[in-house]
Amino acid sequence: MDTFHREEKQPLSTETRWKEKAETVIIGGGCVGVSLAYHLAKAGMKDVVLLEKSELTAGSTWHAAGLTTYFHPGINLKKIHYDSIKLYERLEEETGQAVGFHQPGSIRIATTPVRVDEFKYQMTRTGWHATEQYIIGPEKIQEMFPLLNMNKVLAGLYNPGDGHIDPYSLTMALAAGARKYGALLKYPAPVTSLKARSDGTWEVETPQGPVTANRIVNAAGFWAREIGKMVGLEHPLIPVQHQYVVTSTIPEVKALKRELPVLRDLEGSYYLRQERDGLLFGPYESQEKMKVQDSWVSSGVPSGFGKELFESDLDRIMEHVEAAMETVPVLRKADIINIVNGPITYSPDILPMVGPHQGVRNYWVAIGFGYGIIHAGGVGKYLSDWILHGEPPFDLIELDPNRYGKWTTTQYTEAKARESYGFNNIVGYPKEERFAGRPTQRVSGLYETLESKCSMGFHAGWEQPHWFYRPGQDTQYRPSFRRTNWFEPVGSEYKQVIQKVGVIDLTPFGKFTIKGQDSIRLLDRLFANVIPKVGFTNISHMLTPKGRVYAELTVSHRSSGQFLLITGSGSELHDLRWIEEEAIRGRYDVDIQNITDELGVLGVAGPYARQVLQKLTSADLSDGVFKFLQTKSLKISNIPVTAIRISYTGELGWELYHRREDSAALYKAIMNAGEEEGIGNFGTYAMNALRLEKAFRAWGSEMNCDTNPLEAGLDYFVKLNKPADFIGKQALKQIKAEGLKRRLVCLTLTTDNVDPEGNESVWFDGKVVGNTTSGCYSYGVQKSLAFAYVPLELSQVGQQVQVELLGENYPAVVTQEPLVLTEPTRNRLQKKGGKDKI
């Protein structure tokens, strides 16, 4: 494989055809754009047009190091990596074009005990996937990579089938495939303007003439910001400089019988692989030393930039070069023959942005790829499936372009990109927090009051209390794979809510209002549940056409035809886009407003919640008058609120929606009023423990685009017999008729100093049979607790299984849920005189 032939100029596109109408126009001819053209055309879409401003692979593709790996620390992206590699394995045979694909495997090196823990943590997260992955010992590592200095090596994480591919050849093979299936790839054809038409189609202007497209896909690499600006969007992207070094022939490498596996030295923060008879290695330097190309953000990418590189800067990466020389000593004698320093695009969190964009119709993105080569194949397939079938083929919420919003400023993007680049190889802990660029403008009215009292978590730009400090306790951020410094404080907060009354800041919720003459009809079409009566609230799910759970919201019918919809912070624009699209598609006469930033929310929960709030209002809060799931407008301490009697803790409680500027005054009034009841704060960690004991499901964990509501145990909220033909209804009837293959169950575990948190492997009879979805320590039953998907035959109460945590399989048992009854249920049983059951 040759890293250097890629500067050669391609012949200009020999394509003389031009299409004035296209189903899909893809803007950008790097490996991602070309992969999408290939997949759409192969799946049978007619009139796929790709427009490239200069030549294919110009930008970041041509100079990439071309690494391919099955490994990803996340869950969903493993599928993207898998699909990419499986495609690259067969591409040469399918297209007749060599792709230079090498698969010697890869080894991540652990030189510290905490890295070994991380590898064990990653093993349980991979066990229930198709990916092959093993922890291997020093002897096996030495055998596979004989040139390694083994002094500090404790273990390796080994993925067979990993390797590297020539990005230029890969793109050319995908292009040949795309043309074979009928796509038109046109270059040079820069897009000069994009005009949205009233029917949702696009007018795409180029020097060759216009194209009318049913949809456009921005796959423009580091020009993606420029394309975004044409449609009025500021994409949070920034080009960073990434260098890799190539050596001349090294005799010890030349003498090897087989190609070395790709090596990732995580403490040294670099990757290293064989390049012909020499080595190639690329470091990720610290956020202080790395370089962002910020001038491109402020003044745009230089117009002629295509296959250029930046000046190399060896000093910037010298400490990594020295680390590599210590780990692979033959590097000391090697001559450097090339240093490649090229631009790659980073989003704030290093993950690309893939999918349709909220607020602009029929505008899709596939941008922000820091690792475009390994993502290209899988993302092309994923997007093609979504475009053709109207729903994502699997859950990939972490790549949703709508995870960013107006709060994502250029300063934030730069600070985060620096951090993400510098943190490329840091230990990936559960519940990780990263602090650059915070806080954003999204702070609740309580931020200043609470900031010094608690550990804040970051949720879609918002700061929200995770747990509160206790006097004399360690307040540092101490992430760990085991129980850590928040374990006991969270236990105290749990007790606070169970025994007295607690207050939680829920401002990050996504909040929308829907009104208009078709509002009831629209919601009846969107939701599987019935529409609540005026003055009431319910929990409702939006399903995809295939019957998967696209979203979970609480729906409050405030006055006739006027609704307040609430969703989780991470789903705000994800859900809004789905609602808006259906409103346009069905031509519903409705007014939809996103009021997320205007409203603050306080949750008050616990046995004394009513007693405390009643002191502050003339409205009657008694059980008979303000029933569970009722919603009312009232004044608390003279502050107007919309109060909903609901609490994710499952205890007696209210959520109080109010103007964001009133949050501090409302909080203060409630805290003062609750002094004699012993009121206190609680955060989201305690809330999670409370909701798990009550067997409340969470969207994104127990249910998402990979699950149907029946296997998730949401039957109560799905009304298959309601007259309206809600989205997914027919699919769900079929799923029900065919019978479920797996079910969500509640497990209690016997563990030591470690608790489940979700995505761990569930074992039975020596085999992985399922996965956990979320978990924590139950302060109520004093055991670990998890939700898990298991095959139907293992879902009976009393069934014993095992859950893998940090390399050990802990005994677990399927338990009758809920572990703790909710307050409304306890109330009902008490009225029936069934105290013995409680």
C-alpha cells in the first residue's frame, strides 16, 4: 500500500451528462459522500447526483492514514465500524478496483492497572455485539508484535480484522460502484447557492447549471460550514491539524514474516502501523499543544484549498515521538521520509453529525468526521437506509446533528474540539464529564445558587446537578469503574426524598407547545397513547413506521386543543424535528413552539411535598382535588406556575413549570417553606436510583429505535384499539401477532464494589444471551439493580443469570417489578385497606 501516490491529479470527470432533476444531491466527493452515493444507487434510488467542487478525495480523505478498527468505546458506533469493514472486505471483488485493504488486526496497549479495568469494562460492552474482541496477555502481545519493548505492558485489547486501507483507492472503488449502479458523480462542480422551494425541494446552483433536488446531503468535509451557511445554519465544526510520520525501510520490519498488527499506545497517545517495510505513526498531542485552524472558521476555507497540506511541526509532537521510540525501539534508528500535516474536521465531541436537520426541510448532513475512513462505509449504508425507509435503521442518537443548538457558539466549538483531540486516548470512564467550554449560555436560574454545592453534569448545553456535596466529604470529580466519592452522598439524597422532601432542578427538559385546530388530530397520529383529557397529563410514545420507540414525552392538555409536551434534554430537537415533519407531511393546521429556553422547571418530591407547597399557595393540593397526573395553573409564593402532579422518583411530587427568570425566587420560597420538614436538594443520580426501583423505563436506555414498546414493557401506554391510525400501529399489530423474542426484565445482582450502569453482557449457561440497559445501586433493597433484555424463555421471575462487570460474572436474578411501589399505588392499596401488601 502506498501513502504517497495520492497527490497525483485525477483526470477531470469524464462525465458529460447533466441532470436537471435529482432525487438526492450529495455535496462533497470525499469517502463519506461517495459512500452515500454508492449505497443509495445500489439500493435502487434513481437520480443520485454527487457534486464535488474540485476532485474526488480532495480535502481530508486523500491524506488520511486510513486506519480501520472494529473497536469503538460507544455502543451504537460499533455497528457502523462493523458495516464499514464488512463492505471494504468485499468491495474489490464487487467493483474490480483494488482498495489496498490490510487486516493484520490491532492491539491497544495497557500499561497501567486502570487501563486494564477499562479493557474489562469494554469487553462486557462488546460481548453482546458481533465484533470480535479479546483481552490478551504480554506473551501473546510479544508474539504478535515482536518489536515491542515489553517493560511496562500489562495487557492488550485485541481486535482481529482491524487494519488499514488506502483512502484514495477506497474512494475510487466506491465511485466505480456508484457509477455502475447509475449515480452521476460530477466534478469539478462547486455548489454556489442553495435555495429552498416552497414544496420542500431544493434549487442547487452550480457553474454547470442548476439541479432541482428532493433532498440535499451536506457531505462537504471542512467546507461543510460554508454549505451550512447557504441554508442559514452555523454548523459547529472546526478544522484541526493532525500529523503523522512515515519512516523509510527498517531492516527489522522488512525481515518480519507477516505484517505487524496496528498498535495503539494509549498512554503515549499515538497509533503506529506498518507502512511497506517501514512504520507510520500518528500522535494526538495535548489540548495545549494541538493546533486548530481557527482562521478557517472566522474567514472561511481558502477558496483553492484542495490537496494541500500544512507545514509540518515535529516539535509539537516530539514527546509522542520519544514515547513511540521507547515503546518500539527500532524507530530510534529509522529515517523519517515524510511528515503529513493535514486538516481534519472536528465537531465539539469528536463524533460526526449524521441525519436530517431540524428547522430546514429535506436538508441532511454527514459532516464532522474526525475518523472518516472507518465511518464512511457504515454511515453511507445507515443514511441510505434512513433516506429510503423513513426511519433510522438502528439507534445512533449520539450522531444526531440536532444534539447541538443555538447555544453551540464558535468559542465553545473550539474549546471542545481542542479538548476532544487532546483527550483522544484518555481513559473512558462511566459517567464521564468534560469541562472545557462550560458553562454555555444554557444555565438555569438556579445555577449561581447551586454551582458551589454540587457536582454538575452537562446535558444538551445545560448544567444540571448530578449530586450534592455533604459537609466534610470529598467534592472532587473522581471518575471510576467502581463505587466512588458520590456513592454515599447519593444515598443520603435518596433517603431525603423517601423520608422527607427533596427539590431537583429539571430545567434542561425539552419543552414545546402545540395548539391550533388540528392539534388533537396531529397528536393522535403521532402518539400510541390516547390524548389526555383537558387538565390531565399522560406519558406517550412516538413510534417509527416499523414500530420502534422514536421518543417518549409527557403530554399535558392545558386547555382545549392546547398542549405542553415535555421530553428529555438530549431529545429536544430530535423530537421536535419528527413532530414538525409529520405536521408538514399531513398538512395539519397547528402552531408548534419550542419554549425550552424560556421555562425553568423545579421538581418537588417526597412524603412532605404537599405539606411544603401548600404553605405557598391558596390552591387546594389535597389528593382528592389535585389528583395524580392532573395539571393546573396556579401561583406558588405569588409566582405563576403550571403544576403537574407527576414525579420521575415515583414518590408524591409535582413538577413546577415557570418563567426561567423566576427560578431563583421560586426555589428560595420552597426551601424556606420546607425548613421544618427538613427539605433538601437532590440530583439526577439519586433520581435514577429512585426511578429504577419503581421500574420506570428511560428513553435512550430501556427503549429507543432498536426496541419496540411491547418488549420494553410499555403495553400500558400503547393503545392499539384507539381509532386513530398512529404511526407504527400496523407494524406493532404484526409484532404482537408474531410474538416477542425477548423481554425487558428487572435484575437484582449480588456484587461487591461495582454496580451495573447499562450495556453490560448478560450470560447464561456459558453464553452471552442479552444486555443490561441501565443499572445502579438500590439504596432501598441494598443490592445492585439493572434492567436487561433477555430471551423470552429466560424472562420468568426467579430465573438466574449472570452479569459481566469488570471481567467477572456476578450472579443475578429476574425479580418481580417494581422493587418499590409508587406513591399512587401505595395510596390506592391503603384506601383498599391493603396495608399488609405495601
